[in-house]
Amino acid sequence: MRFIAFAIVLGVVPFLGLPAFYETFLYLLLHAVVLATSWNILSGYSGYFSFGHGAFFGAGVYTTAAIVFNYGWPFLATLPLAAGAAALLGLILGAIVFRVRALRGELFALLTLAITFVLGTVMLNTVDGGPGIQLLADIPKIAPTASGTLYLLMLAIAVATVWIAHAVFYSRFGTGLFAIHDDEDVAEVMGVPTYRFKLAAFCLSCALAGLAGGIHAIFVSYVTVAETFSIALAVNVVLMSALGGTRHWLGPAVGAIVITALLYGFTAGQAPVLGRALVGAILIAVIVLMPQGILGLVLKRFSPRAAPRPSSGSERKLVLAPTPNSEPILVARGVSKAFKGVQALSDANLEVHRGEILGLVGPNGSGKSTFINVVSGHYPADAGSLVFEGHELVGRPAHRIARAGIARTYQIPRPFAHLTVLQNVALPPMFGQVTMDRASAEAEAWRWLEFTGLAAKAYVLPAELNLHQRKFLELARALASRPRLLFLDEVLSGLTSTEMDEAIKLVRAIRDQGATIVFVEHVMRAVMELTDRVVVLTYGKAIAAGAPREVMRDPQVINAYLGSAHA
Amino acid sequence: MLEARGLRVTYGAAPAVDGASLSVEAGGLVVVVGPNGAGKSTLINAIAGVQRPSEGALRMEGTSLLDLPAHRYCDHGIALVPEGRRLFTGLTVRENLELGSYRAAARARRAQSIDEVCSIFPVLKERLDAQAGALSGGQQQMLAIGRALMALPKLLLLDEPSLGLAPAIVLELFRVIREINGRGVAVLLVEQNVAAALEIARRAYVLEEGRIVAEGAPRELAAQPHIQRAYLGLH
Amino acid sequence: MPSATLLGQSVLSGVFIGALYGLLGLGLSLSWGLLRQVNLAHFALAFLGGYLTFQLAGRLDPFVTLAVTVPLFFVAGIALHWFLSRYAANMLNTLVVTFGLTTIIEAAIQRIWTADFQRMESIYGAIRWKVGAFYIPFPELATLLLAMLLCGATWALLRFTDFGRAARAMTEDAPMAAAFGVNEKRVGYVISGLAAAFAAIAGVCLALTHTLAPVQIYAWMGVVFAAVMIGGLGSALGPLLAGILIGVSEALTMAVTAPTWAPLVSFSLLIAIILFRPARF
């Protein structure tokens, strides 16, 4: 609501009778705010740095310019089309690019840069024709002057853009984007529909840029390819966001205002050249001193460390799943997976019975972690079938497997580094079998933090946890989606004796609440104590299955571990 | 020759190696066995300089290694064959060997060393110009050992060389390790594969949960309940 | 359809311009491929080198100015690497810092030499030969020869010397390279210094063959990035070959259609490679 108040206050400006210079300056300020903020919605939040923002801005510019010039439409009517054209371009590009796993980081940045040049060249040779397009558009009389009207339009868009960035930031969509930023593969496994989210963020970002472009066409009134599709715009939006802080919805706006004001201040002043040099120096200084941007530093100083925890209400029993019987909940048949010539899983067959704790053991390199990765969808299986409660999992994207009720921990903990412990654990409930809203998800997360003893560390970043706590964070995160089948990948290794006893009690408690657990472990003492059945893997195949003590005395198994001398 | 005392290597608050002490005599063949998660890799990485202990002492022929930067360890006669081989896959077999002898003292003898490595591992000789990444698992292991030998080490550190290899190749591998030791190079070997390791060792340590829990001659250790309990969980 | 002579001359000029792309791309390819640092300031440095040559051209032969600029830039490269490793830990921050540096250098250039287009006068400008029906101007030929020499020498350095092997090993697995004695810091300094020195040399060629203006710094970024990516990060010969490929395609496109279609070639090629062979990177 403060946004509307803000808008009204700033909306007064054109009516103050200030010289056009101020209106122009403010227009450019807002223009920069829109471009930087819209860029950040995809690139800052999800980490997919685009260097092609100029392409989408340009698409908007030329859509408006072409339609106004060729068909004489009132320019306001062209704005939805400008936004639409840019969004469509983003949709097509994103649909292709986001599918390919390898196209992240620098590649995505350069691909988008290349798109800018390609689009610019195409525009130059087709729509524009070379000399540019001169527009003589009728600007509606909303404010006393033309520049005032354009200012008001850009103000409206700027407020809308910042509001959208704010809304996304606090929404489930935004949380998903931030998770993608930290670890896309894990986010997918936790239930975030990464492809859809990235595409949505991209289209939104492009549409807003296109909208700004449409208005800018009228503002400059003489549209050229060189000015529109320049590399300067692409780089400037990155700089503004980096300066202000890419992890916050207001960061890009702050950066945009700072840089635009600086540039204008110097250009209008006595020494524009010196001014530009100074801007460059300031950029370097800011990044060196504040690697997270201005807002990043400010927020660190003022973030609440230990806010009060919401009242717990009645301690109801945590129920995970219906009571067990011994039918198989998961059946793996002929599952194979190879990596670069190494056959990690080779025609593996095994069954997991409902409600049991199944130990999955075997020497190093026998395929245990790979099995978990394949079931959870982290990697696709090369061959075979995995049937979970009657549904085939092979071929399903990981986020749908998470929705089906399967969760896993990672052997080397992979928490979302920039989310707090609480936010980490609150993510799966937001994207799991029952998609909860933020408040309910956090309440759910609190329960699991208490269960695993991490409640005191709820507002801390994962980097500040020790190994034991990080393993328990993995556990809490996996449990938070109330899975029916839970895979624990070496949660106990690296723990001291006492910590291990605690963990063993915890695992039992989880099973008692109805989950089926598959437990990969090397700590044999724990395997003996906890498991109902054990499956032994070697060289990617299951060679024995049964009660723990019998299986571990099986000569084949002893041979696999210790060699024939001991059998 | 090599003396490690009270090494402590931590990840966060929980130590992966907690007060481990061991020694290797010149020309010795010492083996460290223990179940997975015991800290064997961490221990050997600490001795090789790849990881820094937070506490403890590490001396090689009297020189304290912990005062040195990582790239100086090889000058004191230490060469590492890491877990998972960690070959330079972008380089050819020959280039990997040449890089093994990067340090000045080894560079002078490079041509000779390559001949020697090829005589120990004839299969490498045939594939000198192949990309390291194109070799099979067993061949890669041999190249990793060959690369380490090129540094003319006094002490060869091997981290789970049998990992991912078929039993027949493992036998051959350990035979070669014994041969290398026979030429005067001390060997410190950590292994999960107890049988093969104890077969060639002259002295052995058992590492459990980051601590040395037993030490002695291989035959004695094999008979002890430690091994059975640690590996198989049987009491 | 243009005549054979015209097409031939186009191919030739495409090769020449491509050589300059390659020369500019060499330093970028090294620091990006081997050090994983995207140095946006590389172009500004090249132009600075060009301007310095232009400044000294009255008194010194342009090629002799290299004796001054190359060592100077080598040191600058070392300093830059030190700064980036210390203060700019990730790609985004490296981009910001190097862009800031570009702005500073550009402003300095404009302050000293103004924003006007400057053309360096040298005796070499007038020399050109006629071979058959084709004209071969000396500055462009010199650029081609220098590019081939430097790219070839760098390729040999990376391929045949201990230093080259150490650099390639370090890029792949720095801790393991260190275990065999490779001093990561020192190797990084040398590579960064070399990259900057190559920028100085590219600058001389720029001054010899083109008019200089501060705004031109940005004009080369796109196509040189394309050449580096198509040629392969960390490759010494790649940028040159890719540069020539791009230059010739552009020139032919210009001869057959309109000059304004030329940029489409390099970037479409780049897009195609990124989409279909992302594993190369």
C-alpha cells in the first residue's frame, strides 16, 4: 500500500511546473529502475545472468515504433503489443534454452548477448531499414507537458515493476527462484518445477522491458538500432543490480538511482569525462567493499537474528503416513545407469517393503548413492523400471517424483546456501505433496526443526552450521515434505558416538510415524541396530537381501567386502 | 622418515581425523585400513598437503611440512596418488607423466623416468599419446601411480587405489606396488580392501572414526576382532 | 553477383580483419579459459595500447613502441590478476570490476586524446602490394603475420613447455597440480601478464589499420567474444581460426548483400554452437 502512496507523491511532480530538465531526468531515473528491476527478477533471483536485456527492450521499442509509424495507431494502444512481443521472444528463447542442463552461467549470458546483436541486425535490415524511424506521435494530455506525461507513464510502470519484484520476492514463486539460484538440481528434487519457474520469470522480465521500450520509443522519438540494441544497456542493468544488491527486490532500484544520478550529475557538470572515470572507480570500490551490493551490506547489519518463534499450539503427534504392511512400496527392476564409461548401476533389482527400515549397504563405489539419485530423479536411469505405489518413476521429472511422496538427503549436505535454516526446511512443504502457503510451510518447518534439535539455529545460514547440524538439516528438510518413502544417504558418517545414538533414535522415531526408510550407511553398528532388512550392492548389482545378521554372514557378502581370505 | 603426530583435521566442528599419529620408515610399506567414513582419505590428504590440519605435527626427514605451502610438499619427496585418480584428463598420458616430473629435481631425469615407468606399466607405453580421460579404470590407476613416480618420491602416498577396479586388476596393482616398494620407495597406502592391503603390508594401522585404534604386523591385526567388527558390524 | 576479383578481395580483407579479431581474442581466451576470469577491460587495454602507439608514432616506429608498451602492460596484467583474485571472487563481480576499469580507461583516453577519431600516420600506411588482381596492404599483412606468430607461439607454449602443461593442469585441477609443484599464483600472474601484453600488441595493429576513437572500444566486444567462444576457451589457435572464419563470412556477406547484415553471421554461428555443442565449454 505504501507503493500507491509513493506513486501518488511522485505523481505530483509534473504539476509543479518544474523545468523540463527535471522531468527528463526523473523519467530516465525511472526508466533505469524499470530495466534494472525487471532484469533482476530472472537474473538476480535465479542466478541466470542475462546479457540480452537490450534485445527485449529493443523488441518493445521497435514494436511500438513500427506500428505507430506504419499504421498510425495511438501509441498507448501499442504498449500491450510491445510487452507481448518481448514476452513472446523470451518465451521462445527460454523454451529452448532452459531445457538444456549445460546452458547455465556464462553460456546463458553470452547466448543472450548474441541474441541482442542478432535481433539488432535483423531489425536494422528489415523494420528499420537503416536510417532509423522518426516518430511523430500524439502524446495524450495527462500532464501539462509531453515530457510530464511520459514521466507519469514511466512512473506507473516503475511502481508496478517494483511492486511485482516485491510480490515475487515474498511469494512461493520467488522462494523457488532463490532455490534455483543456490542449487537448481536440488531445488528440482525438492519439488520446485524449475523449468516452468525459470520460463515464467524470464517472460515476466522480458514483458516489463518491452513495456519500458514502448514508452521509450516515444520519448526519444527518433529510434535507431545502434542506440537501442547497444551493449551498454545490457551491461548497465547488470551493474545497477550488482551495485544495489541482486538478492533484494529493491536492490536494482537503488543501484539504478545511484548510477543514473551519478552519471547525470557528472555529465551535466563541468567535467563529464572525469565524471565517467569517477563512476567507474566508484563501481569498483563498491563491489570491493560490498560484494553483496549496497542493500546486501545494509540488510546484513539490520537483519533480525533471533525473532520470536510462533506459538506452538497443541503438540499433536506428527503423522507421516498410514500404518505399514509388508507389500512392496517400491520395486526396482533391471535399473542401469552409467557415467562416462563407469557402470554405476548394472541391472539392479530390489524391493522396498512398506513401513520397513531397509539398509542399503555395499563397498565404496557399489552404486548406493547412484540408486538414490536415480529414484529421486536427480539423474535419469539409462534402463529399467522403478515402480512406486503403482506409478512408474523412470522418465518423470524430479519435481513430480517429489510430489509423489519421495524425499532424500544428500550424502554431502547440499543446503541452499543463501536461505536460512528455516527457509531451507520450509521449502519442501511449499512444493511437496500438499503445496502449502508460506505461513503454514514455516509452521511445519518449525516442527521438524524441533524434532531434529535445530530450532535454535532457525535464522542462521547453513555455512554457520557444523557437519552434524548440516546433516540434520538435510534430514529435517527431507522430512518436512512428509514423505512416504525416505532415502537417507549416509546421515551418520562423521558423527561422534553420542551424536550417532541421537540420530539412531531419531530415525526410529521417523519410522514409527509411518514412513518407509531406505538407509544407506557404512556405520555397521547402526545398520545392525536399526534395519529390518538389508540389501547388499556390489558393482551396481544387488547380491543379497534379507535379515541383517544373516546377510552379513553370507560368504558372498563377506567376499565382497573383505576379499576371499576372510570368507 | 615420515612422522605424523596428533593430526586433527576438521570439517566444521566434527573432526574427520582426530589425533592420529603414525610413522613411515624409509623404504617401508605401511598400510592404513578402516571402514568408509573412518577418515582415511582425509588423513592421507593432510600428509600430502592437499588439506590443512588444524592441529598436530608433520615431519618429513626432520623438516616440518605444515609450515610450507602446498606446492612445496613434492620437493620433500612426497608424491600422491589420490582417491579417484584425479588425472589431468585434458592432457595426454605422456603429458600427465611429464607434469609429474614438474619439479626441478625431477625434470632433469625426465626421459629416464618415463622409460622406467613404462617398464613397470607396459600398457602405458603403448598409449603415451592417448588422452588420459580415454583410458580404462585400471589403466588410469596405473597412470596415476606412474605420474607420482615421475616426481622421484621418497614416499608414495596411495589413497584407495583399488576403488572401482575389478578383482583381477586389483591383484596386479598390488603386485606392482610391492615391486615399487622393492625399488626403495616407501609406500603409505590407505585401503578399504583389507585383504589385498594386509597381504602386502609390513606394518599396518587401523583407523576408526578418525583415530588409530590398532597398530602392528598385518597377520596379527587380521586375526583381531577389530577388523570384523569395524567392517561387518558383527560382534 | 559480384565479380571473382571482388569476391577474392573480400575474402582477403575478411582474412585480415579476422586476424585482428583473433589477435584481440587471444588474450581474452587465455584469461577466460585458463584463469576463468572474463576480463571486459581487455578491449580498453588494447585501445590504450593503440593510443600510446599513436602518441609515440611521431618519434618512434610503431613496432618499436612495443618495446615500451609490452613490458608495461605485462606488469599491468599481473596487477589486475592480483586485484581480481583478491577482491572479485565470482563472475559477476569480475564483470563489474573490469567494466569499471573499462570506464576509467575510456575516460582517460578521452581526456588525453579527445573523443575525435584519430588516424595514426606512419610510413607503413602507404605501403601496399599488388599480387595478381588483389591488393595487399602492409599494415593488414603485418597484423596477419603477427597474429599467426603470436597464436602459434602461444599454442607451442601451451603444448610443448612445462609451463604450458602446468597451466592446463592447473585449470583442470589446481590442488592436484599443486601437489606436483605447480605454483598456482605464479602461473596465474604470468598468464594474466601475457594476456595484457597481447592486448598491447593488438593495440599497435589497431592503430595501424583503423581509426581510433574511445567509443570504438565497445564495437569490437561482441564479435571478439564470439570468436573466442567459437574458437574454444583457453585455445591459442582457436580464436584466430574462428576470427578468420567470421571475418571471411562477414566480408562475403557484405559483398553479396548489404554490409549491415554482416554481424548476423558471427552471432548466428555463435548461437548455433552454443545450442548444439554446449559441452565444448
